[in-house]
Amino acid sequence: MPDHKGTPRIASGVEAASRGISSLMRSVEQGEDLHDGILLLSRLARDSGQRTDLDDAISSLGFDREELEAELRADLAAGRE
């Protein structure tokens, strides 16, 4: 479904899931929200239920959360976004 500027709008998984699977499937069958439907169904099919803690993800990438936060504070204080 395009937004008001004509750009295709992509619903988040939460938004699509909140509409309900049956509603989403009806939209897909009618040729609407096909991208959203395929995206949601593929996410549901591949979701193992495993979630990664943010600090674990940061560490696995070789970063330290406190250092990242300090760097962000310094950038913001210097007027860099």
C-alpha cells in the first residue's frame, strides 16, 4: 500500500501481526499488501524464538556498550549527530 507520497509503505512485523493473520491473508489474496504478507510469513516461518541480548550483540561485534555511549555523548556535546 503506497503512502501519501506514492512510495510503497512497508509495515513492521508487529504492525502486520497486530492486524491478524486472517486479515493479512485476505489482503494478500485480494492483491493488497503482498509485500507485507510475504515478509511477515517468511519471518514467522524462520523465527526460532531465540532472542539476543543487546549487550551480547554489541560484545560479539567487538564493541563495549559504555565506550559507545561515551562516544555518543561526546559527539552530541560537540554538535555532531
